Amino acid sequence: MSAAADDSGDDLDPLERQVVGFFVDGVRVLGLPRSIGEIYGLLFISRDPLALDDLVRRLGISKGSASQGLRMLKSLGAVREAGGNGNGERRTYYEPAVELKRLAGGFIREQIRPHLDSGKSRVRQLAETAGAVEDPDQRKFLSERVERLEQWMRSGGRVLPLLQKILGQ
């Protein structure tokens, strides 16, 4: 383990560590980088908005990871720019979005929907490839599997808006 990894979170109190760990576990399930969970977790548990440099120092992560993580979290709608600390500094401060509908909507919009959209063309390519297989039994089997993928894609397209609506209630 690197020295930077050993220092990660040294500036956090026990409650902050627990909250950051909770969000790190959550992003791991979603296949997102650890730093995304660390940044969101610290912003979530911080009373005041934090600047990029605060996140770097408190979490023990690189400025590049923090910058990239903030960019991704902003695109997901999970963080927003906030007013500064009032002392006239020119730094940008960030705070978490804590509305479940906004978080789910951002994740669906930025992560799931593009995957479904790109999946449509990939499934079409699979259908063409399956249709060109010479062995009729293999071609039939592959065509059935491609049809199953197409059903999943259609179902996903219908379920996502409903899921967003339910989470917003």
C-alpha cells in the first residue's frame, strides 16, 4: 500500500470515517471509483461546504482524483457549487445534493441510460453476427439469446422512468 493510501482519512474524526466508509461501500457496488464515495461521504457529513484543497487534505487523495471525482459527482447531480466561507476567497466550494430523486436521476441519466443506449447498437450487431452463423441450431440458439437481450433492453427503458418517479415520491 502506498504512503498516500496509508494517510487516507487521517484528518477525519471517527464519525466522518464511518460515513465516508459507508459511501465508499456504496460506490463499490455501483462500480464507481473509491474516491467518488470518499468525496461525497465527506461532503455529506460536513456542516460547511468544502473546497477542492480541503478534500485533498482531509481525505489524503491526489488533487487529480479529487478534481475528477468532483467533476463526475457534478455531472451526476450529486454535488453542487456552494457559496464560500465569506472571507472573500476565490476558491470554489462544494456541498452535497441530498435529495434521493436527484441522486437517482443523475445516476440513471449519466450511467445507466448511456449504457442502455449504446447497448441497443451492440445488440443489433449481435443479431447480425448470430444471423450469419452457418449451423442452424447454433444460429437459433444465438437468435433466442439476442431476443432475450432485446427484451431486457426494452424492459430497462420502461422501468427506469418509473424508478425515478418512485424514488422521487
